[in-house]
Amino acid sequence: MVNIKEVAERAQVSPATISRYINNSGYVSEKTSKKVEKAIQELNYVPNEVARSLFQKKSKLIGFLLPDMGNPFFLLMAQGIEDYFYPHGYHVITGNIHEDQTKVASYLQTFQQNFVAGIISAVHLPKIAENTPVVVINRSDEDSLYQVKADYKQAAKLMIDELKQTSFEDVVVISGPKSLEVANIRSSYIHDALDKEGISYHTMASQSFLLKDVMHSAGRLFELYPHVDTIFAANDLQAMVLIQKAQYLGYRVPEDIQIIGFDDIPFSELTVPKLTTIKQPAYEMGQTAAKMLHQLITDEIITENAVTLPVELMSRDTLRKKG
């Protein structure tokens, strides 16, 4: 493996000159730069990124924290982030928090040790170093200056408008974990939209979005509300479990129970019947957050600090029609 000393010998300059050229940390004349670049190409020299990051106190790494890698919604988001950054020469370190806040501190320490250029977070963050650029995604965090999220108010309107096209009686809204602010905001918009239409409903909070807790809350819902006929699920994973649980208990979907999800993960079209849901643009959210973070890293002007992306209702087969 070629080292910096060999490149210096080939270019007939000092190793310090090579270092200044690679790290852009001092003056190197145009003539010398051409000699160094030629030597680098001839020797196929690849700079040591670890040493480089130690010197610059910044690497070509991006930290991404997500709540649960088991949810395909966040994998689509991660794909958007990766697809944006890879052509720009960056690699993404992904931390699967799995709703364990102790892991947040551990990953942040890892990010700091590796001098990440910036962080995108879909989980709540404690206060971190001010010189680290951060973009919050899929959360509502008043402490974060740079944010990307979906339009939850629009989502609620679309859901209630679609509900009004059905026959319905006993409505239950699953709000998601009370500790998760974004879940509270989503459900509050649904409550407001239902209240505006004069539609009565029950609310049930799920303990978490982890599969084991989602399965438990599905069973609990049918125990608490045996006459339920319409369910607003907090996300698609929950909606899919509810479809399975309802059918296991002998209910027909949508004839006896109708269900609407949230996210439009790829598997939502594979349920029987196919799931009606709100499409959050997960991939586009990832791309938008990545572009915003890249602008912060490169000191570009950001014209919009908080971006809200539109959602779409995917009308399929788990809601019935009037008649």
C-alpha cells in the first residue's frame, strides 16, 4: 500500500506539501499541485481517511439514527439518505435505537469519535456539540432549527374525508406511544378533524411501535372495544397486525371492521385485503434531509429550514363504501 512518503518522493516535494495538498490546509502552488496530482494518479494513492479525519476534525461520514430498523418505512428513509450522500463521497453510519434511549448516547459518542460531518436523526436527541450539523426528520422538535417532516394536518383531512365516504359507527383512534411527540401530533390532528365533523370516537395509546407491543395492543383493542367497526392505526405495521387479528377473531375486513393505516410501506399492498393508508414520502424525506445536511456541511445558504412534504391517500380495500 502506497504511503504519503512515497508520493512525496515521486513528486519531489516534502511529505508536508502532500499533506497540505490533500487536506487543503495551506498554500500549494499550481505547478506543485500538478506534480502532486500526477504522482497520486501514477501511484494510485488513496489517502488514509482515519488520519485525515483526525487532522481535519471532520470525516466523510454521516450519522443516521432511526427508531426501529424492523419498520420498512425507516429503511426507505435510510435509502434516500444513502442515495443522496454516496455520489458526494460520503458513507452513512446507521444507528438502530430500537426505542432504547441509552443507545442514543452510545451512538452519539461513536459519531463524535469518528468525527462525522453531520447527523440526521429520526429520534429525540439530547443536546449535542453546537459545531455538529443536525437535521431532524419525521419528528416535531422545537429545539431543532433544521427539520423535515410530512404534512400531518393534510393527512388527517384526507383520512376523515375518506371516512365520510363509508358507513361507520364505533370509531377507535390508536394514538401511538404517548412518549413519542410525533405520534401525539398526528393523532391530535385526527382528533381535531373528527371533532370538526362531529364524529364521536375512542382513543387508545399503544405502548410502542415495536412488533411485540403492536401485537399486544391489537388484542387489547378488541377486548376494550368489542363493538369497534372503524380503526385508525398509528402506522401500517400496526394496521397489518390488526387485519390479521380481526380475521383471526372472525371479523370480515372491511365488511365488519374497516382499517386505515399510515406510512404506505411496501408491504401494505400485500395484505388481504390491500391496506388503505396515508403515503408518507419516506424516500423523499430522506433525500430532502440529506440535501439540507449537505448544505449545512458545505456552508451553503439554506432558504427553508423546516420543510413539510405533502402526503397522499392510497385508497385500496380495507375501507368499505356507503350503501
